[in-house]
Amino acid sequence: MTGEGAQARQFALVAGEPSGDLLAGLLLDGLQRRFADVKTVGIGGPQMLARGFESWWPQEKLAVRGYIEVLRHYAEIAAIRRQLKARLLREWPELFIGVDAPDFNLDLEAGLRGRGIKTVHFVCPSIWAWRADRIEKIRAAADHVLCIFPFEPALLAEQGVAASYVGHPLANVIPLQPDRAEARRALALSSDAPVVALLPGSRRSELRYLAARFFSAAALMQRALPAIEFVAPVIPSLRAEAEQLLAASPMAGRIKLVDGQSHAALAACDATLIASGTATLEAALFKRPMVIAYNMNRVSWHLMHRQQLQPWVGLPNILCGEFVVPELLQDAATPEALAEATLAWLQEPARVEVVERKFTAMHVQLQRDTPTLCADAIQKVLQG
């Protein structure tokens, strides 16, 4: 039933951060094509709002990462989840879709599912890399999991969880052959100078722990290679903080800060110094060599590090099963080490060609008609 002559069906979604907003926006494309009358509500960001989504709280309220950081905001986040659950149980959507943000969404999904609301979780939590114990939560929370990596459905099936591979939405958004020259023109960067993109993260805590290190590394790179240019995309809500950090750094006035436009920055650059997270996969899909870095509260780091199941943290390395690009984490993420590893990419073209070939193969493997495959899986859940 597509809703002709019927009351609009309602789906609820929660996407807790910018990367989830992008995924959810593409999922909404598929839902709106399949269900012409669908109304979508919950918590989301600009990509979702542009598709008519009704957000009951600002997405930024949930964009917190790290054990200590979450604890600082726990009371507010827990209150939002309680209020959201109560409202959903009153309004009774036909389906709830949790988009990533597993620490927030899995408990919410389990509570809703326990009362009879059907649930889907979009993006399998990385049980193959961190927190294998989370599989019990997934089993209790989700009627179905939409997986963005091809090996995940088989792992979930072994644990009795229904799942579908829907491809990675970013693989269809990012062109197989990015136009570096056009991106440089759009960002007013030199057509022939070496360009490094600095992406210290989309969360306030990431900016606080990484931006100063990245800016100090940039100063060292510029000392070694005076012609080098830097571009740093920041989300608009964090621009003032980024400007303060840059003004206090040795690179004040010498790094181009741009609002958003991370894809343009990745298309334009020769290499990127980048925070671990979804952005590293975006960089790989742009076929750009990178140095992956992370630094966080020391207690959070030790708690997370103990739960790591693989030697890699960065998604490109995990998907390739090897250290294709360097990872400099926590105490290893010094400005000197970051600068040296990033400069190496600018000086070793043969090594860059190898990485570009690996990333192209990865891109092809991840390309699927994600909106349609998501809608197919969701329709089966609704009919089940």
C-alpha cells in the first residue's frame, strides 16, 4: 500500500551526527520514492530537514564522542531519549529507524521493539572491530540491520540477526574520478601547488583534541615545503572555535578555513591529515592518500583501546586488511610525526599510485543502489 487515499504513514528516525545525517538523507530518498505519503519525524540534521523531515531536537545535542565526554552530557542525552521514547509510544510510528549512533539508538530501539514497534538499525555497529559484546544488544534491538559493508550480513546471520547489504551511500555520492582542478577553482586554491586538507573532526571534542596538533603539524610542513597550501573544512556551528584555535597557532592567517565543503577539500587536495572516523572512508573514496590521527581524553582512550579487536582503527585500513595508510593515535599523534607522515605522501608518487588503485577497487565494491535496497529491506520488515 503506497498510501493513496489513506492517512499518511509515519516513520521515526534518529541520526545523531553529521555522517548519520548524510546516510539518513539518502535513505529518505528511497523511502519517499517507495512510500509517497510517508511522514518522517525524530532527530536529524540538515540533509534530512531538506527532505521534509521534522526534527524534534537539534542533532547537535547527540554529537558527543568518548566515554568521558558522554558522561559530561549524559543527563541531557538520557533525558532526550526518555522524552523521545515517550513521544514515540504515544504517536506509534509504523517503523523506527536508528541511523548509526548505537549508544543512543540501540537502547531506544530495544525499548520500542519490546512494546511492539518494528525497528531497523542502519549501519551495523563495528562488532568486527570494537565491542563484540554489543551483538546481544543488536539482537534485542533490531528486527533488521542495514549493512554498508559486504561482509557484515554473514557475521550477523551467524548471531541470528537478519541483515541486508545495501552498499555504502557515499560510494554513489563521490565520483569514481574526482575533479581536482575544478575543486581547487571552487575553493580558490592554487592549480599547481601541493595542497593538504586538514580534517580534525566534526565534533567539538575532536576539534579540541586535534585541531592544535594539526595546525602545528601544518607549520612544520610549510617550513619544509614553503609552497604548500592548506584547506580546513569545519562545520559552521564550530567555526568560531576553529578560528580561535587557528589564531592561537603558528599558522594564523595561513590556512583557508571553509564552512563545510569537506568533499570539495578532499577532491582538491594531494593528501589529507584526517581524524579517524567516517571521513577517512570519504577520503579513500576520493582516492586521496591520508594520515589518520586521533587523540582523546586519556581515560576514554584506555577504555576504548582495551576493546579493540583488530590492529587497525581507520576504515580504509580495516577494509583493505592492512596498513595501507599510516595511523598515528593518541601519544603517537605528535605534530612532528603527523607532519613527517603527511609530507611523505607528497614525495612518493609511486606509493600514491598503489593506494589509488586499492581505493578505486574498494569504491567499486561499495557502489550499490542504496536508497532502493534500503526501501526493499524496509518494505519486507513492514510486511513481516
